[in-house]
Amino acid sequence: MPSPIVSATATPFPTIMWSEFNHSDYAVIWPVPLGWEDVSTQIHPKYEHAVFWGAWANSAASVPLLEDDLADMVQVFSLQVLPAADVPTEMVGLEQKNGWGQTVWFVESRGNVAESFGVELAFTAVSDTYYYIFSLGCAAPTTMTNDELVAFCHHIWDSMAGSLAFCTPPAATADMPTAWQVITDSRGHDFEIPAAWPTPKGVETGAYTLWSHPIDTQPMACPLPEQFAKVDVSLLSSGNFATQEQKPEEGKPNLDGFLSVSNTTYPA
């Protein structure tokens, strides 16, 4: 079931509520605005041999009328997944990084180049196994100026582009560690982890996460590697702790009803 996500936007454009989708077979993540309808059967993909095709529109009834006079703006988002063998020899567009640091190529087309759409914005991306084409087309009624169409289409695209991503293949099963490293910060704590684990970020804040694999470079909806481990570390001030002899009236927390547990190897 897709989970709703919210995009913060500035006036005069409204806030957009999103549903986030993922396809595990093709290792791809994409969002669709809430309320948009699946029009995959009404619009044909650009490449007939795509292994996956999906299209969503803000108004399914308006899709057949794209080449006629429109009463309202029509926006259509589509996703095509092709085998990596179909990747062009030279990628077209402006090379950029998406929200996950993955390389994508951005192309903006207008007018006749965009066929039925006044504006078409697209990302292309390549993984080891697939070639992805994310596209948003916008068509406007005669009452809307071209500048208004471009601005609103970019508003939608800019809100969704950060969530367009693919999953990198999980790393091979990790062997048991033979070396360890100690994480230390100014708060005076030591934390021993396998040396092969990525160096955590935010150690100086006293609240950070240790990962066995560098999965923070891809969306959380992506499959996790085998033998994946995660440790959340949160260091609180001394006022949040107390010995059994201390009482609540001394400004310490009330520990009545709590089970006392000792770790003889690493005493607290």
C-alpha cells in the first residue's frame, strides 16, 4: 500500500500530497500526487519493448482530449523501465544528481518537441541492469499563458524529482568482522563497531545511527542487504540518569517499577 508523503511548497502554488510507489522487480522508486488516476492503458509508451510502463494523470477523462481545446490543465507523469542494453551510447540532457546522489540526465522540451504537451520535463537514469525514463508532461487550456504553464509544471516536477530514484544492488553477504574500530566523541563515550562499517555522521551531536552497509545512499524502500544491521545511538544528559540510592525529589527520575539490568562485560 503506498504511503502518503507531503511536499512543502511556497505560494501561490498549493501543497501537494503524494503517494510513494516502488517496484521491487525493477528496483525503482517514484511518487504520484494523491488523487491522480492510472492511465497506463490510455497512453502508449514511447518504447514498445519497455519491461515496465506506468502513467498517471490528474484527470483521466482529459487524456484523450490532449490535442483538442482543454478546459483545465492536464498533467501526466510516466515511468518507463528498459533493459540496460538499450542505454544510448551518449546520454542526452543536463547531468545532475538526484536527491540520493545518483547521476541523472535532465531534459526539458516545449512546444512541438513535447508533442501533445506544452511542456515536458524528464529524468533519465541508468543502473547496472535497467535504463529508467521518468517524465512529466503538462498541457494547458487556452486561458493559461505559457509562462503560467511552465511555472506550474516545474512546481510539480521540483516537488517530485527528489523522490525519483532507483535501488543499487545489495552488497554481497558480509563475513564476520575480524577488525574493530572505536567511535569516540567529546561526550566521553566509546562505541566499538566492525572496521568495515561506514563511518557514522553526526557523532558530535550525540544522536546518530551505525549502519553495517552504506544504505543511506538510496531510498529506505529499497531492499536491505543480507545480514544488515543498524544501531541507533542517543546520548542523554546526566540529568536523565540516576542511581538506585537517588530519589525523585532530588531532581532525578523515579525508577520505581523499573527492572535493574547489569552488563558485567561493559558496565555502565
